[in-house]
Amino acid sequence: MSLVVLLSAGCTDPEDQLPAVQVTGLPDFTQLVETNASSVVNITGVSSLPSLGQQGEGGDSRHDWMRGLFGERADELPGPLLPQENDGSGFILSEDGYVVTNAHVIEGASKVFVRLIDGRELVADVVGIDGIGDIALLKVEADGLPSVSLGDSDGVRPGQWALAIGSPYGFDQTVTAGIISGLGRHLPGQSNQPYVPFIQSDVAINPGNSGGPLFNTAGQVVGINAQIFTESGAFNGISFAIPINYVVDVIRQIKQNGAVKRGFLGVEVRGVNRQLANRLGLEAARGAEVVRIVEGSPAANLSIGVGDIILSVNGIQMADGADLTEALGSLPPGAEASLEIWAGGETRHVEITLASLPEREEPRADTSIPESSEEPELVVIETLGMILRPLEAGGVRIGELDPTGPGTLAGLMPGDRLISIDRQPVDTLTEAYREIARIAHNRGRKGNDLVLFLVERDGEQRFFMPAFSGNPHESS
């Protein structure tokens, strides 16, 4: 008896099948990192100082020595004198000092600092900010800087390897790698960046990576690492980058016009689900349903109504409302747009001239040292571990000191009468505050930055030089 094996129709003998495409090895990023690491920088945006009358928030931390003096009332003392800050990453666009980062890294900053791989820390001018796209263009005074090579984000495909370099949690030059997970993502619940078609990856991104580059395996920048999708605040396997082609267009507009202009139709839309598509007789659940028309906008002057479905813009099909926002935002004001609209069971075409998207006011920092009309009862200088108090006969004295703080280590003692700070006479607490604030604002960026105190003790004048404790600009 013979055994007959029959292959069903449509099946192919395994020996006749072409071999599947296999991943035979993992990439070695060593050379890529060595070539590009020097082009990646640390960015610090420093906010303006608190006012003299500002009270600390309930959750504001205070040193143990202050809690020992004031108990829970320590939280009611004026806030620390050093400016608040944001830390992130960035990369050098050109050897003459242009640097790009995320807008949120320097949001509200009165000063921006760029730290290079060789340790140099340069003050940066803000050339322009695109808050909607979350992109900031900076300029530092330097020549011959190592710059990155820009790639083509339109050529990025899911499954490709990608690599990030940045400063997560203050660890400069940290390298992480992964693959591209998706393209054209619009983040759920995100209304502040509706025009950005994010690149999704599983490259590990954490606080401090924002503004840093996302490289392809050719060592070209294809995106700016901008956001993570997380409930914990740390990396949960999903990160998002702004495509570099989008960034290049924003930078071009900033350089040419000082700002970014986007086209504006004047409609509020939402995506079309399956139920709505069936009710309207659409073949597929696609397009953007108009739910509101802005008064005085181009849409208000056309025969577009609430409930209409915008199917395409200039021949490009709209999958949902986010696609429409992105498509219109990519066009400049004054551009002509051809809309395909589904209304009343049929399609029609509408030609429209886009207006300019209304500008939103970017946060601007106050770069001045705060004024106060009232003399404070005391001044807390946490970074020097001391409290200044007024003298009954006029003048300023050293009050309480942290036993292990910089003031004590420098030799200052409670009761010392303060004569000058950095050779500037101080007769009131306000003057002392403003002088310390000015030093912190302009020079207090190095862990060993010294402050020159001249005090009177037992009828003699003596100099002491406490140092700001720690580095106030390290990432938290």
C-alpha cells in the first residue's frame, strides 16, 4: 500500500518557497556616537527670581536646620533666591552657533545657557520660538562648532533602528536606542501641538532628553525628542519625536520672519466614526466633521456648514480631524486650498483662501531683579545656608546659620554685622536681597562660585567667602 500526500490548492512546497527576510545582526552604534556626541548639548532655561514677598508653597522643601528653627512655619518663609530652571537637551545646527531645542525646555526663561561637551557653558540668545510646534532656535557666540547632519524624516519607516543622545535626569551624553514604532502620530488629549505629525519610537526618553536629536543609522538627525506617553512621568516604552523636515521648515520661517505663520480655515472638527459614516452614507469612516465655525474666518464666508465632512485638502485624503489640522497648518497664510466636502449625501469642491492662524502670546520672562515696596522681616539664602535679619539701630546682621552650610564653613557667625556683598554696601535687607539675587542670577551657576562678604565682628572688619552650595543648575 502506497502513501499519497496531496497538497491542497494554493499551498506551495516549503522547498520551493523563497526564504523570509531575516534580521541577522544588531547594529553597532559606536562610530555613530563618537561622530555625533560633540554636536549634542545640554540646555538650561533659567526663570526670573521670586519677589521679596513671595511665600513658599506648602510642599516646598526646607532644610532640616530651618525646620528646627521655625517648625512647619518654615514652609511660609520666602522662597529660595536662585532662579527656577528647566533642563533639557539640544543639538548644534551649524558651526556658527545655531542650536535647536524644544520650546518647553526654555519656557518662561529669562536666561538660556548651552553647555558643550567640552564643558564650556555659553549664554544663548533666543532667535525665535514656535510654541505650537514646540521648537526653539537659539544662537551662541562661537565659531567652528561641531554640527549635526540632517536627514529626511519623510524616509523614516517603522522597524528602522533609531538612536537618541541627550541628558536624562542630568546624565549628559546618555545614549539610548530602539526602533521606529509608528509615523504621523497625533497624541491623544494633546491640544497644544495639533500640527505636529510625531514619529513614535521605543527609544528610551526621560526628563532631560527633551530637545535632543533622534538619529537614524546613517548618523543623520530625523527628529527632535519631545514627549513621552506615560502615567508615571518616566519612560514606559513609547516616545515621540518631531520630524526634522517639520523642524527645518519652522527654523526657515523663524530665520526669515522671526515667527511661524500657519494657514487658518476657521473650523473646529472631530473625526468620523463608523456610526456617523453609516448614518451619512459614507463608504468609510474617514474625514473631519465640522462641529463649529469661527465667526469672521474664511470658513464663515463659504458655504461650509456644521455637520459637513471635509474629506480631502488639495487631493490629500483626511483620515480624521488631526489630519485636517496638520494639512492646513502646513500651508502659509494666503494659500489657496481645494476642499472636498461631503454634505447632503453628495460630494462637492470648495476653493478657499486661507487666513493667518491667530497668534498666541508666547510666555515672556521678566529679566529684571524683582522690586518690593516693603522691607522684609528676614531674608533666607538657602544656597548659602543663612538667614539675614535687620539690626535695631539700622543695618543688616547675620542671623541663623546652617551648622553645616557654606556660611558656617566660610567662618561667618550669627551676629556678624553685614557691611557689603561683593564690595557693594548694604544697609537694608532689601539691598542685601537684591545683591545676592543679582549674583545668583548672573554668576551663580558654578558649584564653587564664591560670594565676598565683608562683616564687622568685635569692632573689626573681616572678609569671608562662602560658596553657593552644590550646582543649582544640575538636573533634578
